[in-house]
Amino acid sequence: MNKLARHLLVRDDRAMATDPIDALSAAPENHRLLFENDKVRILDTHVAPGSATPVHAHEWPAALYVLSWSEFVRRAEDGTILADSRGRPAPDLGSGLWIDPLPPHSVENVGSTDLRIIAVEVKG
């Protein structure tokens, strides 16, 4: 492995997630780490049609890049609906969105296509 590749793979433990139900630990089948350093963490998020993520959290705000879209319901730990995308206009594929940190929640894909987002979490 060359020096640049080794540098890109290094994770700075001082800036690691502190939430015990962080997305990577609580919902690893839905979140894949693409890159992480002390400034950003980039996740590839995928929720298949008819499936739901385990309850997890995102402690940093994030810029989102939409790879594919589907209707979804985001619920709090107690099942309360926090967001329901049904009936709202879908973002264009390839568009960007912004989200603030998300407290514990699950996401259920209630549509018929994959929900796939690249999230660039900005560490503060």
C-alpha cells in the first residue's frame, strides 16, 4: 500500500462518534464507511424497499447526495413519526440536501425502490 493510500485509511480516534447507537455500530447493514478523518465522515446509506433500519443516531450535521430515492418514514425510538416523505416531492437524483444531527431514529423504506444516500457528516 502506498503512503497516500495509508494516509486516506487512517481514522483519527479523537473525532470518532461518541453515541453508543451511532449509525455504524447500531445499523451497520445500512451504513458503510467510505472515508473518515477528524473533519468529516462519509457514509453510503442504503435501505431496501420494505425494510427498516435498527434505531440509530447521527451526531453530526451532514450534506446528503441522493443516489436513489424512495418514500420513507422516520420514527423516534418510541415509534412516533418524525418524518414521512409520502406525498412530498422527491428530490432529483444527484441533488444535494442538508440535515442537522439526528437523534435516535429508525428509517423504514415504504416505497418500491432503494433509498440510497451518500452522507458527508461534518464534524464540529
